[in-house]
Amino acid sequence: MNNTDKDQNTEGSQVQDDINETIEESQAQELTVEEQLGEDLVKEKDKFMRLFAEFENYKKRTTKERIDLFKTASEEVILSMLPVLDDFERALLHIEDDKEAEELRKGVLLIYNKLLTTLEKKGLAKIDVRQGDAFNADNHEAITQIPAPTDDLKGKIIDVVEKGYKLGDKVVRFPKVVIGQ
């Protein structure tokens, strides 16, 4: 082989080496592009999952708020009806049990029961408080204290002046009580 053939051969092998290097570089770039795309895909999946979880939490929160709103939407109306309910109870206590007032008592009792039933269907419930129960400032409203008739009634409820009511789980009116000291 002469020098020209060697130069051509060297040149050809150098061109071949350059081509091989270019192919290897492009394959290396393709792998890095694939890896980059894989990383981007993982990031986008994570972003999507976080957004989806945030949206699910939003839906749960708004559903709960809507249910709470429906439960207590009538709270203002029910609160305004409680004095009427109290008036009916007072009227029933003062209507005498004689023959002439018997029809009046039946009518007032009928209206009272209808009103009470309607309010109970809307979620109103009485808070049960009796004479002799222990006084709890979180559950009762003390309007006055009187000397306890007996020692065992000290710090306990002597009388219930006004009934308390709950609307669902929320106390809308605390029972007003007299406690012994």
C-alpha cells in the first residue's frame, strides 16, 4: 500500500469513526431524551394526583358544608317559633280541668302537638333536664341561685324555668335553670 492508499484508508476509517461517534452520541441523546420524558411524566403524574386529591377534598368539604347548611337553614325560623311553643305550654298549664274548659284544652293541646311534631321533623329535640340533676355550666344556663331545700340539692338543679332545645347536634337554646346553693 502506498501513502495515498493509506491516507484514504485512514481518512475512511476516520470518517467511519466519526459516523460511529455520531450514532453513539445520538443514541446517548435519545436515552437522555427518553429519561427526560420519563422524569417529566413522573412529575406530571404527581402533579395530577395532587390536583385530583385536592379536588376530592374540595368536593367533600363543600358537600359537608351543604349538608350542614340544609340542617341548620331553618334554625332562624325554629328559634322564632320557640317562644310560641313556650306560650302553648304555659297555656296548657293554666287551662283549668273543668268541663267547660275541657274542649279548649283539647284544642290547644292538638295545636301544640302539631307544632311540636312539625318542629321535631325539622330536627328540633328537647334537652332533657330534671330537678335534682347536677348543674353543668356547659349544658345549662343558671338564671339564679336559691338556698337548697335539702343538703343533697346543693349545686344541683332545683327548677327548670325554660326548656332547652337542640337542632341536630347544635344547641339552639340552653335550658334556663335555678340551682341550689
